[in-house]
Amino acid sequence: MVYDTPRFLPAGDRYLLVEFGNHMTLEVNFMAHGLAAIVAAERPRGVIETAPAFASLLVHYEPEETSFAAVTDALGRLVAELGPSDQLELSSRLFCLPTAYLDPWSREAWERYCATIAPKTWDPELIVQHNGLADTAQLVRVHSGSEYWVAAIGWWPGVPFMLALDPRCKLSVPRYNPPRVWTRKGTVGLGGANTGIYPEDLPGGIQVFARIPVPIWDPAQRFDVFRDSICLLKPGDRVRFVPVTLEEFAEAERKVEEGSYAFNLVEYQKFSVPAYRAWVAGLDPAARF
Amino acid sequence: MLKVIKPGLETSVQDWPGRIGFANQGFPVSGPFDSWSFRLANLLVGNPPGTAGLEAQFLGPTLAFTDDRLIAVTGADMRPTLDGVPLPMWESVAVTAGQVLALGPARSGARAYLAVAGGIATPPMLGSRATFHKAGVGGLGGHALSEGAGLPLGPAPRPGAAPGRRVAPGARPPIGQGKRHEVEAVRGPNDDWIDDAGHATFYGTDWVLTGRSDRTGYRLQGPVLSFAGRARDKPVEHGAQPANIIDQGYPLGAVNLAGDTLIILVQDGPSMGGFINPWTVPYAVFWKLAQARPGDILRFREVGVEEAQALARDLGRKCTPAAIVT
């Protein structure tokens, strides 16, 4: 699945794309994160920053300090130093986010769409149909049953593209076509195999079925977890969606408003790709929760 | 302080090189679209070349000064006046408190730049003052200038530069040379998704810049491009359309094939997405894009990475104090 040697693709005078594979798998994505981490640590001459996506890593570099040939050379050496993906160990924070599943706000987004653009099946029901689930209650059990890997962040700043780490919780569904013009801030949804969260009120195309009361986007940097950025999540973080009632949702929302909300964040773990692979090898992906 | 009497058409605070270090959270670099004109404006007034200044688009602002400052206006010709008297462009000019600078519609080109000695001192956000208004980040409260707003200025350099400094001949961008623009473009990153005929079409076409173009993307009107086998014979996760690819990072300058439409992704463009980028316009020639107007013709010239990087180094050499003559 992962290319034997990555492809270094030129992208103008100051960018290049390192492509690790032709498939969307966690293994390919781990390579992008591994290279991003070693680049940040070793800081090869002229490299400004990197950004991982599912199967590739975008590299921004300064042509007044280096050249395409020199950068690809340096990156090739770092890839070799990294070794195969099954030996990677990556820094990874874990966020537990209170989540109201089958909430009234994502339902409102769907209702608005039906009323103003085109009628469609209710989003949770569509996911149930596409994945052979019994009902929307099982969708909640399955979706909340896994940790999610933040494979990439982007399109709009702070939007996480997340993949289920537990193969028993892998779900997939087509996107809206045409897209929605409105989605409420904090809404959670699925498009393809990606789970996403809307940091702000935004248009979008993923099927929505849940909402979180806590910000993942804080331009005023009111909470300490936003001290380095105005986005909560970084690539390589993990997220767990913890089902809560609407009453608990409202209480968390109130604490966010008054600034007393405590983010549930674990920072002491590393994500071990070999340990993960060994665990996954013993699972039956057909065994849904 | 600079008081905004009329904001113009989306005039914004920008600094160069913009917002660096947050690409992995999806932030575009933003910053001035024509960084050549922008950097020269700063050098004229004695600022470091990246100091925050203003970018005016198509229709410039009217601004009142509350203190004495050295200023310079560069880029598109918006017929600047100071208290109604024509103000020379590409030259440092001393203004005094109470004077009013007015920029009109662009006579040629599209974007003009104002540098003020000491720079614009709006609060930086994520390491930059550059405005990314779609997400309300940077600049003046996250947005373009609005009527009645006040822009704080930084302390003027001491000793200050002198008025009457000019840009050396040949050191400034040739703006307003007609409606056809030859724009360099490098193959990649996804050039192997397009067949030979498609590449020939891309480099051999007079593309029309449409009115649906802004600092996010430049939409081009022209023929349909043909794909290589990889675009159709691919794993399902790439998506249904030939131009779909597994979501990937978008480089600044990517010539993005969004379905059938070519869009050049520029300063405030999306950081990633699921369409291919068969070509990339080097950042070094962005000034050409920044000064093109809807309806103008873009003709792409194929260059290799080495030539693109030579252009970048050449531009870097032009944007130094050596470009300024006294």
C-alpha cells in the first residue's frame, strides 16, 4: 500500500508534494505524519513548514536558501531514517469531546436543505442504509465506539479530517450533492470515510448527525488549550466522541460561555504504529458494536 | 493613526510573507498578492520589506493622517492624490498630520500598495498581521477596512528615510502592459493525471480570467482538458470524477482542476481538497496575476522547477535596499 520510495512531486518554485501511496489508508497517512515530525525535529535547510494530508505531505521551502534537488535529497534521507511505517511511534494527544448525537441542530441543517435545495434522506438514516446498520441507535454506538485519528486539517482552517482507528467502527457514506449552504458551528458529520467537525457556521457536504458544545476554533484564545493557535486540533491528535444528553450538552455550553469549561485532554501518550497494527490484526472488522 | 474616510473595494492590511507556520491547521499564507510592489513600497519608506501595509484592490481608499509620516504608493496606478494634488508613485513622500490621501479606481493593473514608515500596527494573529477575511483572522478585526475605522501605526524608524527616494529603473514590475499576460507555470504536482494533449491545450490556450476571481482563486475560462489513464483507472477513494484525487495539500499557486474548471489558488486559497493540481504558478510571478483584470488573457509558459527558482532568486535580489535610489 505504501510506495517503496515516496514520490517527490514539484509544485512551483517553493512547494513540493511527497506522495506516499495511491490509497487512503492509515498506514500511508502515518508515513506523512512521521516525515512531518522528523522534518520539524531536524529542520533541513530552507524548509519552512509542512502539512500532512491523507496520502501525502505538502512541503513549503525557501528557494533563496535551497533548491528542489537539495530539498528532495534531504527529505529522501529523512524518509530512510524514519524506516518503514510499521515501526513509527508518533506524539499524539487525545481529546474527549462531549457529543450530542441525533441532535436537533444537525436535523435543522438537513430540514433546511430539504426545504430550500432538494429533498433527501435524513443523514443518520442514510448512513444506516449505506453501512448495513440496524438503526440510528447503532450508528451512535458504532460511531462513538472508536478513537479518531486526525489525519489532516484544512480546506477551511481548523477543519479536522478524521479516520476511525477501530476497524469495527469504520463507516462510509457519499457526500451531499449539491452541498449544504449552512451548517451550525460544532456539528459533526461523515463524508466518505472521514469524520469532520465544523469549527464555525459554514457550508459543507458531509452527512451530519451530531454536535459538540465545545469550541474547536477560538479566535479570542479564551481557553488555555488555544495558547499556541486558534485551532484546537493538530494533525496526529486523536478524538473520542463521548455521547451526552441534551441537558449535559447545555451544561457544557454554559461553562464554555462563562469560560470555566475544562477541556478533557490526555497528553502523556504516544501512538505506536506497531502496537496498533498488532491490535488491529486480532480484530474482526465485521463485528460491529 | 490612519483614519479611514472611504474604505475602497476590499482594502486590507497585509504583511509579507504572511501567515507562516500554520499550514498544517489549514491556514493560507495570505499576505500581499503582488509582493514585489509591496516590498518596494516598504523599502522606499525605510521599513523592512515585510512590514505591514495596505493592499487596495481595483478601487483605492481615502485615508487621513493624524501624524507626520513618510509614505509610498506602488503597484497599480490608482491616481493617488494628497489633498487633491497628484502624488508621485514609486517614490517616498512626506505627509503631515491632517493631510488626506485618496486613491481612485485602478487605471491599469488591479492592486496598489501603501507603505507607511513604521508600518500598520494592528495586532498580529498567529504571527502575522495579514488579513484572511474569510475566517476573520488578522488585519483590522479580521476584515477589510471599513469607513470610520482607525489604523494604528508603529513607531517611525529613526533616523527616518528621506522623501524623494525612488525605485531604480528596471527594479519595479512592469504593470499595465496590456491585456495579455504571459504567466510561467511548472508541471506538477499532479501532471501525470493529464495526457499530452491536455498539457498542449493548457500551454497553448488563451485563457480568459473571469470576473469570479479574487484573492482566493482565479477562475479561468477556456477549453476542456483531457486526462491520462490514471485519472480514470484509480482506487475508488480518489472519488468519482476524473479530476478527483484523495484529499491532498494545495500549494500556493496551484492550477486546480475543480471538475472542469481551472482555478489558480492564490493568497487566501483553500489549503487542501480533493481535486488535482496538474500545474503550479511560481510565487515569484504572482505579481502578474495580482495586476491582471477580469477579461484579460492569461497565456501559460512552461518552465522547469530550476527556472522557476531562478525567477524567485532574481525577485529576491530586486526587493532589497539596492533597488532604491536617492
